[in-house]
Amino acid sequence: MGAAPVRYEAARAALAEAKRIDDVKDVHDRMMALEAYAFQARDGELLEWAIDIRMRAERKAGRLLIEMAETGERAAPGRPEKRSPGATIILKDMALTKSQSSRWQALARLDEDVYERRAAAAKREAAARVETPAATRTQEKQAARAAREAALGARQTALPEARFGVVVADPEWRFEPWSRETGLDRAPDNHYPTSAVGEIAARDVASIAAEDCVLFLWATAPMLPQALSVMAAWGFDYRSHVVWAKDRVGTGYWFRNAHELLLVGVRGAIPAPAMGTQWDSLISEEVGEHSQKPEAFLRMIEQYFPNLPKIELNRRGPARQGWAAWGNEAEAAAP
């Protein structure tokens, strides 16, 4: 008998002897680490048996969790995850998440033949990933993402009313200086009309946003908390941001600001960029007129979402080709 079968039988035996959740989880976690190693080493046999033991551990842990709930040793499913009389153990004590608990219990409730088919499918999928070159896998993911984005764009542009899959906003933030007597000389109010955060948050951006939509929201460093509150008020969840590195330094209280932030928020099931197509999170561009943003960021967004209908809020001048625009300084697109 070779080394791999011996290790497999030893792992099966360790799992069979495990009687407590923490012991089963220890086997599970070791198999997760072994899976990662086997995949990197392109060892199909090792990967297959690591998956087999890992799934068996999840199924056994699920059974133990069900038994613990039935006996009152832990809080019953559906109840708040807190200690109650007679339930001395909660998921946190076992270093488990609610997601793990739910998935593992569902696996435990499967009929044996259904479970075996699911395990076999997991092994086949892993084997295919091992056999497929990394470059090919990346290309396949990029193609799948592009097809998904194109299909989403087709659905959104077919809607009877204007709904946008991409919203870019550069609100006219009103920044309150520490002293209105000495600080207003550098305030945005000297350059264009500004609005209070409450007014900006109250705009019905949700009514023009498609069910699946991404928001790119400009924010300065001192207005970051307000920008996040506006994002939430418009119905988007924060995901990430990109930094505009300017070619000249501005003002600031704590630091002389040489950057601005473009926040990313999502609603619904908007596809993130495919691996290998993302831009760097730091983009260096020249500073133009006051508050004017570089067109490079719009080119980035177009590369990410070439097919989704787009609108730019607070646009200055003519709308970008292929975009809609809104704002007191926005103009119709050039013919």
C-alpha cells in the first residue's frame, strides 16, 4: 500500500474516532489546508481524498450539531445566537459561523445516495480544475463574466423606462471649516453651489438605478463618513474604492491632501471585474479645473461595464459619448 492510501485511511480513522465538534472541525480544517496544498501541487489523487475526508467531516459535524440542538445542549436553529438556560454552548464557542452550521446540517440531512453523488461531483470539479491550465481558467472566467455583463446590459437597455446599471456621482459636498471666518476662502462654495448632506442623501437615485447596479461615488478625505451615509441612503452597499493621486498638493487640516477617493457600492447582483482585468487601486492623473474629475476614471468604468447603461450625476459640460448626464452644469452630448 502506497503512502497516499495509508494517509487516507489514517484520516478516515481519525474522523471516525472524533466524538466532539472541535475534534471533527480539527480534521476538517486540516483537510482544507491539504486541499489547498494539493491544488497548488497539481496532485489530483491527494486533492480527491482530501475533499472526501473534508466533506465527510462536514457531514458528521452537521449530525452532531443537530443532535446538540435536539438535546438542548445548544440553542435550537432559528433562535438568536445567545446563551439561554440549558443551552450552554453557542456557535462562537465552537469557532463556527452560522453559514457553516447551516451548510453542514443540510449536508447531514441528505440521503446517502444523494450525498455520494454530491461528493463525486465535487471531486470531478476539483480534478477538472487541476487538469486545466491556470491561464485557461482565467480566460474562461473572463469570458463568463463578459457574457454575464452583456446579458445584464441587454436586459437593462430593454426596460421601458430609463434604468441605469452604472451610476457615477460627484456630489456638490458642502464642507464646513472649523472657522467660517477664516476657512471659507478655501471652501467649495466659492467655486460652485453646494448642498447639505441631507439634501444629497434625499435624492431619489434609487428610482433611476436598475435592480442590479453599481455606484461610483466621489468623496474627499474629510467627507468620507458623509459619502458612505449617502451611499447607504441611495440603497447601495459599500464594496471598495480607488484613489486618484493628484499631480499637485491641496489643502487640509491633518495632511495636505493630494488625493480623492472614488467609492464603489453595489445593489443586487452586479458582476465584479474578472480576475486579470482589474485596474490598480491607485490612479495618477493631472488636476484640472476645480472639482473636475479625470476622464480616465470613466474609461476604467467603461472597460469594466461596456454594455450597461450609464449615467453621470453632476456632470460638467457635454455628456460623455454613450452616457446620460444630470446636473446644473450638464449639457447634451455632442452630435
